[in-house]
Amino acid sequence: MQLETEIIIDKVDVEKPILITSFPGIGLVGTIATGHFILELNLENIGVVESSMLPPVASSFEGIILPPIRVYQDTEFGFVLIHSDVPIIPQVAYDMSKRIVQWAAEINTQRIFSFAGVATFEDKKRVFGAVTTKDLLDEIKDHIEIFKTGTISGIAGSIMNECVATKMPGIVLLGETAGFNPDPRAAASLIDAFNKIMGWDISVEKLIKEAEMIEAQMQRLAEQARMQEERKEEFPMYG
């Protein structure tokens, strides 16, 4: 079967890399995390992921056009990263996940990490994880909470399914968030957990500052809404 998804790459300089993937989802947790990697580590853009089924959009950053799904590499830490600005609809997820895992094998990827979010009522900013084989549990169990029961939806789940089918080692990390609002604090927690798993030290200081700024803005909006309600009660309107 011919796949619709095409991965166009200049050159991968990392031998036996770790592959990290993220696509927009709940709280944009994975997207914020990999976006932070791109800026914090000044990652090199080496290619794009294309499909005719993607929405006809392009982003612009400082005047430079950025296709919606881009591929980066970092030779210092030894990873390749697929970062998406657009959510992937179910009709595209199977084809795209199949091509991504196929390509991962072509570049001799050690394992695939998929970053995503998970919504809970507690929102303690925990990080949950699941793996494709039991032996991988030993790598993560001391640093995250095992996602024992539940559903991993979207392309993150589809990539893990394809990893199982092709025997590619796969790990999904899920940052706990309260809902759909962008959650940089959950992304920071996910990166902290990933750092521990890998023995890395990628800073999350800028993400924490961003979270504090967003929280301050939300607090101001809540205060403005409260004041408006008080004014309505002070000056009631009669029809």
C-alpha cells in the first residue's frame, strides 16, 4: 500500500537517534514541550512532513515561513524531533503514524518517544507513561507514574500502536493538565521527567516564567470579570 505521508529530509547527522514526536492535543502539552526544545536548544530544521490531507496553512516566525509539520535534529543530545503546529485528524493519523515509524526504522532510531497531555480532575502536574514492551518499564518507572489503565487517543496512540506492530521500542509520556487551555507548567513537568529518564539537563526555566505570566493574566481576567459582576449587582437593569 502506498502511503500518503511523505517525509522530506536534507540529512540526518545523528547516528541511532532518539525520535521525539508531538502533535497538538489536550493542553498543548507535547507541542509546548517540543516547541521549547526548538527554541531552548536552537535546533536545526532538517526537513518537513507532508500530506495532501493536511490543512492548507503555513506559519510565519520572524518573517520566515514554517510548514505545519517540521523535523529537527540535535547532535549534542542525539535526537531527532517531529513537531507539528496542526492537529492530525483521525483520517490522517494511521497513514502518518505508519510512515513516521517506517522512517524511524530507516534512520536506525533507538526508540520513539511520543509527548502528549492527559486531562484529570486533580491536575497535580504529574507525568504518566506507557511503553510498548515490558522491559521498557524499567527505564521509566522510577521517574513517572505508570499509565496503568486508560486510552491514549489521537496520533500519539496511533504511533504507539504502529511501534507495537513493527517491534519498534516506543514510550509515550503524558503530562497531566486540567483541560484544553495551553499548559506550559504541564509541559515543564513532562520535560523534567524526560530529563530524568534520559539523564539530560534541558532547562525549563523559561517555561515556568511563561506559566507564571499566563497565570497572572488569567488572574487579572478573573478579577475583571468579578468587578463587572459586582457593577451589575450595584446598577441592576430592568426590562
